[in-house]
Amino acid sequence: MCTVCGCGTSAIDGQKHEGGDHAHAHDHDHAHHRAEDGSVHYGRGIAGVHVPGMSQERIIQVERDVLSKNDAYAAENRRYFERNGIYALNFVSSPGSGKTSLLVRTINGLKDRLTISVVEGDQQTTNDALRIRKTGARAIQINTGKGCHLDAHMLGHAVEDLAPEPGSALFIENVGNLVCPAAFDLGEAHKVVVLSVTEGEDKPLKYPDMFAAADLMILNKADLLPHLDFNLGLCIANALRVNPRLQTLTVSSRSGEGMEAFYAWLEASFARRASRTKVA
């Protein structure tokens, strides 16, 4: 269960709901705010999230405990990557954005220029790892069960098993979710958020934490734009409202449109990071 985003946390911390409706009512004034337009907001407290039966102060303490432990593992991962010249990218998105197709296309496009291995994250199945292996790249699957994101501890164990080559790239395909993975550092060089043009221009505003945490937004499925009522400029503007430093690329992993620009970004970023590591 995720203690940071609050999903599946009704029994967190061993707290039980006693007294039926009476106990439920006590929590109301701490949990939500009703706006003038009638909408109800459960993220207006100091914790920014609501967990039934848990005070805002206790939520913050649990978050700090969880994230501090995760950050320690992430720091270990980052030291390992830097020591071995491994360039790690954390790909995050909602389900169905085309992350796996994007990675398959990228591996096939760069296999003569860059060694790439992949860590796949899903709740169940090994479908995506099998798709990656068909390209000739090595891949390992992490199934999180009810978990809604990868964490740095999971990744560290996966990397031990995968053993990426020194000087190579490591692609981490996170669990499809625009909420939970935003809070968890894995030790990666960059978070790359993938948004398909079928999802709507307002997604950066609806899920701001993810777009704020990312360094690059890839707008995928550009081949569908002629068939959709999607305002590309508005989507980019919304993303930049959340994160003015966010870089953006528009691609189609199906047709190949824009992919060379992504390859160029990836290789230039890899080279800059390698140069900084050598200087350090």
C-alpha cells in the first residue's frame, strides 16, 4: 500500500475505525474543504492528502519515514550508477500512453549506438519484459502486486540481478500511474513523463506533481493528431504552467515521427552526464 499518495491506506499504521459513523464524523473537519463551486477537496490539509482515521500530522510523519528510507536507497542507486557510468531514466505515465512501444522503438533505433537494458514495473504479468527482450535488450520484470509504483529498494535489487553494463543506459518503466511514482526518487538521472495525445490537454493540471517532478515530457501518438480534437499548444502551455523548466517533445512511437529528436536529446543528455561524472 502507498502511504504517500493515500491509496489503499485505510488500515495504515494499525489504526482501526471504532464507533461507526461517530468516528467517521470526527475526521471530517480535518480532511476536506468544500469550494464555492460545490467541489470537495481532500488535499487542502497540511499533508496534502487524506487517509481515513489518520490525522494530518500523523500522515506527514509516516510520509517522512517512508520517503527518507526510500531516499537512502535512491542515494545508493545513484552512487552505483555514477560509479559505473550508467545513465538511468525513469519513464512514468498513465496506463496505455505507449511507454513500452516508445522503449521498443528507441532500443531498435539506438542498438548500434548505445547499449540499453530495461527494468519493467507492473502490478502483474511479464508481458512488457517479454516485448523488450524481443529487441535483443536485456530486461527484468518487477511485479508490485497491489503497489502503485516502483521504489528505490525494488530497483536496487533488480539492478543487482540485471547487472547493466558500465557506460550503458538503463530504462526504468514505472507502473502506469500519474500519481504515486512522482514522490519516489529511484536514483535516476531524469524522470520522463509520457503523455499520449489521446489523454487530453488538461492532464498536466490534473496531475501536477508528476509533471513538476519530470525533466522531459514526451507527447506520444502524434500520428493520431489529425483524428483528434487535441490542442497541442494548450497541452504544452499547461505543462509549462506546472513546470516552466520542463522540456517537451512530440513523437509517434508507431510511425517514428519525432523519434530522432528524442534520440538526440537522450544521447546529448547522456554525454553531458558522462562529462560531469568524469570531472567529478
